[in-house]
Amino acid sequence: MAKLARIELGDGEAESLSHEFDAILNYVGEVRDVTNDQQPTTNDYIVKNVLREDTNPHESSIYTEKILKQAPAREGNYIKVKKIL
Amino acid sequence: MTPQDLRSKDKDIHAFLEVFDDAKSYGQGPLSGKTIAIKDNMLMEGKRATAGSKILESFISPYDSTAIKKLKEAGAIIVGRTNMDEFAMGSSTENSAYGVTRNPHDRERVAGGSSGGSAAAVASGLCDMALGSDTGGSIRQPASFCGVVGLKPTYGRVSRYGLIAMASSLDQIGSFTKTVTGAELIYNVLKGQDPMDSTTITENTYPMKKKFSKIIGIPREFVESEGVSASVKKNFEGSVEKFKSLGYEIKDIELSHIKYSLAAYYIIMPAEVSSNLARFDGVKYGMHKDGKDSIDDFFQTRGSGFGKEVRRRIILGTYVLSSGYHDEYYGSAVKMKNLITEELKEVFKEVDLILTPTTPSPAWKMGEKSKDPLEMYLGDIFTVHANISGCPAVSLPSGLDGALPLGIELTAWLGREDNLFAAGKEFLGE
């Protein structure tokens, strides 16, 4: 799981986490037992997607410098990363 | 108060992560002259925003969040950034990468969390009001621990544009104030639809059909859950009597699913956390730790930039969303969320408000609960239903256990903050 989440764990951390997860999953598992025979319900209050037209863009490049300034490494107007392939 | 005074008064409490030297009023409005502190997960242009995490230690906000923009327009003086559990994950600020906030009523105890810095700042008179965010009780619980008013509005009432996300279907911005009148004042400034946050609601999303008739429901079985301390129970009964003497009708109500709110919460929240926090990769902004190749950069950055609780919740969320377990956990939790919301909808046809304690115990000693995550999680039992259903809720100071403040919580139906204000003002004699 830590691999999927791209997180490096310290020595012994995986083991202590797995003990904690047993307790937590056991507790949250009660939801599954109660909803087992329930059909998925719908109500009026479920969050729905709100879409807008893809129009009215802001003026080009007004945020570029502000945003790039936060990048750990840059080259010109690009964010720099290590070789991927 | 000058920034120097503020810093020196905050020395023993550590409510603030930064006191601004250039605090000023940006305009004239309903908050003119009011000093306001902001939780460190809200962006204010040109200021740091770390969310209590090392991974954002050097991050400078490139723009104003909508909430901050509205505060500025209303004339508020924003005095500084307050301490919080890392990425708002915790109930005590002990998970902050920058040290714990102490409870102003007892320095050996926690101020609550995750918005503990904001609660302690208002409680100790360091500012008039403060902003917090509430995903499972992160405004109401520290408000209760510190003896102030903590409001979580209806989901979608206040724009979250520029709020560092934790669990997007639950997060909401709200306030800490000394009075309910103050909470209403800042609420009226902050609320409103925002084109930058598509989840914001309008005044008509939840029509206000039902007239306020001073009827309060008490879910007896829930209130008497195991683990609720004797002082909390006694204080709660006293508060019920007070409402009766103010002319409120008290009704016992049955909510058979509400006790599962917490279990559903601890599935939905980590699931959304694992997804939201995927963006912290050491590439676009924030901390970067070098690994042996591109993918190892992610592992190193995230492994050392995130604290223990954040790592725990991301991995737990990754598990409940993983192939083969998704339906079993996340699917059931979403079903439960709907059942709870439907159940509350039925009950609110008969009552205006639901009354519970805010927390099962007063503030605990620092370190007391940090060993066992599940025990800490159980402290959210009375607050998470409001996030699961989206309903607005407020914590009101209701007395003391020795030196420690206790709180009661009123929950109203979606869109009915007006009922919280009406009853809250009467309860506090405003």
C-alpha cells in the first residue's frame, strides 16, 4: 500500500501500521455489515458535478512567474524533473 | 495590540505560527476594526501557508483564497496564521510539524484540533475572531475545549477556493468567536456562491420552508454512548434544563444510523485524503527530497515531508480504495452517508435542532492519546454526523469541569444556520 501511495516508510513502521490498521478496519467494517442488504439510495443532497463552459480564460501568462517561483527546480518557463524514460 | 505584544502573549500558548508585522485594514465594512487570525491552511497572497506540514514549509501563497478576500473587503485586520494538525488531520494539534498549541485554561492540556491554534487565539483574547476549517469536528471540538463559539456552516455555504483540501466532500470553512452574534456577523461576510468553487450553494439551494418553533430533539441513546464522561453528561442535562427554562420543547428522538457516522467518516475521509494529497510530489511546489531516480524522488519527498498521521491516513485511504476492497469499504460508507442524511431529513421535519454534547470529555493532557490512533478518532463521535450529512452545527460554551470548558452542540437541517443563531443567542443570553 505504501508503494502504491508513493511513500517511503521508516524501519518497523510498516509493521506498526499494519497492527493499527487491523483495529481501525475492524471498527470501520461495521458499516459494511449494516449496509450489506441495503440498495444504494439516492437523495436530493448528493454532491453533483457542476460544469461550466470552457470560455473566458484569464490573460495568458499573468500567473506563470508566481507559480513557477514555487517550483523546487525550473529551467526557463519549465518545471525541471529527472529523466523519466 | 502590536505584533510584538501578540507574540509575547502567545509565547506559552503557541496559538500562532506567524504573527504578521504588516497587519492592516484593507477596507471599510462590517468587520472594520476586528482582528482576525486565520488557520494555516488558507491562502493569503504573499504569505506562507504550510497546513502545519514540513512539506509546505517554504510555500508562499500566489493568490488570496475567497474567504480571505472577503475578510479583507469587509475591513478585517488579519493578524496572523494559526497552528493546526498537519493537513487538518488530528484532534489536538499534536500532529503539527511546528509544535503543540496549549490550552489557555490549562497549559498541560491540548487546545483540541485540528483548528486548535485558532480556538486558543480567540479564547486567550489574542484576536477578536478566527477562521478554521471543519472536516469531522475540527472547529467545534477545539471551540468546546477552549470555551468559545465554533460554527461549521452548511456544506457549500462558504467557498473553499484557496483552502488546502483534506477531504473534499466534507471540508467546510467556519469561525471561532466569543459570541453567537459574532459568529453570525462573520458568517454573513463569508457565505455565498463562488464561481471558483463549484460546490458552493445559493440562498435557494435549500429553501427555508419550516418556521422556527423552538423544538429541540435529543438522540438519547446516542448521547448516552459508552465513553462519555460523567462531567459531560451532567453538564449536558443542565443545558437541557436551561433550554426548557427558555421555553424550548425537548423531544426524545430516535436516530438509528447516526452511531455509524464515525465509521463511515473514517473510510470516506482517508479515501479522499489519499487522493487529495497525491499532489504533493516535490515537483510543482513545496519540499523536494532527492532520490535515486524520478519515482524515488516521490518516495523520498513524501516519506520525509509528511508526518506520521498523514502517512497513516494516506495509506489507509489507498487501502480502502484499492481494487477488490473499494465496494466493501468505500461503497458501503457512501451508502451509510445517504442513510444518515435521509434519517436526519425525517427527524428535522419534527424538530428544529438536535442537541448533543460537542465532545465525550473535556480537553485531555498532552500525549495522553497520541499512542492509540483509534482512541483519538473516537473523540469525534458527536461531531462527524454534521460533515457526513452536510448539516450546519455550532458548539456553544456550556460551563466548566473544574477549570476546563465544556461545550454543547446544536445541529440544524441543511441551510438552517438561522436556527443555530436564534437558539445559540438565547442560550448564551445575547
